Amino acid sequence: MQRIAVVPGSFDPVTKGHLDVIARAAGLYDELHVVVVHNPDKSALLPIAQRVSLIERAIADAGIEGRIIVASWSMGLLVDYCTDVGASVLVKGVRSQLDIAYETPMAIVNRHLAGVETVFLLPDPQHAHVSSSLVRQVSALGGDVSPYVPAAVSEYLATAMTP
Ligand code: COD
């Protein structure tokens, strides 16, 4: 039986921290879906299609594109996407107690709703401080985001965000 997992996130934009979790999760499962989900609690910078495209480019540049599918989901419960593609596991990165507090109730509800388990990966310490919101802030103020994001993202932000 194929082991299929989903790595969900806002990915607004994808960071080196996300990419590290994606690469490590890809090594654990037969098929990995990276799914861009609209998070209503956050105001978005990039359109969903752009986030998908940047993840695809970052994955290709990192040479880890085999067995990884990039998609978006806006049709309701994330576990419905999991059921649709036959995934039994969600993989999430947890950087702090705050992340654990945010993710724990969702993990319990997702298991109750559809029997989908959540696996938490600790971050690489090199990227543990990185978040998309930090990247958006540094970028908006004209700073260099290349230490925090894949090259495809820093190139995109340098051109798209220039007034
Ligand atoms: N290192 C390691 N992990 C990281 C890093 C880093 N530097 N940065 C972020 N992460 C992890 C986050 O902890 C998270 O697990 C994931 O990467 C994505 O992060 P973001 O910031 O891009 O995405 P979020 O946190 O806005 O995404 C939240 C989801 C959309 C995934 C979440 O809200 C969700 O699962 N929604 C499901 C909606 C649903 O079905 N709800 C009902 C049942 S609960």
C-alpha cells in the first residue's frame, strides 16, 4: 500500500524552513502532496496560483520534485483533500510551543473527522526562526530576503514587489 502524505500551509511565500520540511517529508512517504490552503486568519500577499508556482520552482531547483505533487485546496476541509487523494497523514513543521498549541487541536479534530493522523517534524535549527510573515515584512521594507527563501522566491519578490 502506498504511503501518501500531505504537507499543507499558506506558503505565502514558501521559505527555506518550509522547503526543509517538504524535503524531509518526501523521504518518509511514497507520495507527497504540498497543498496551498487559504488561511482566513492571515491577510495574503501572493495569489494562490503564484504560491503554487513558486513552490514548484523551488522544488525543481532543489532537485526533489520526484513523487511530490503541488496543489491548492479551497473546497472546504483539508481532510477532504486527504481523502480525495488517499492520504492518511498530514505533516507539519513545529518551531515552538506556539506552533504546537496552534496545531494540536487541529490534529485531534482531523483524526476525529477522517482518521487522518498528523506527524510533526522539528525544524532544522538553521531555519527555525524563519516564517513567511518575517519574509513579507523584510521584503516590504526593502530588505534582502535571500537568506530565508529559495532563489525563485527572492527573484520573484525582487521584481514583483519593486514599485
Ligand atoms: N520550519 C519548519 N516548519 C515551518 C517553518 C520553519 N521555518 N515555517 C513554517 N513551518 C510550518 C508551520 O508550522 C506549518 O505547519 C507549515 O509549515 C505551514 O506554515 P504556514 O505559515 O505557511 O501556514 P499556516 O500556518 O498559515 O497554515 C495553516 C493551515 C492552512 C495548514 C491550517 O490552518 C490548516 O491545516 N487548515 C485546515 C483547515 C481545516 O480543514 N480546518 C478544519 C479542521 S482543523
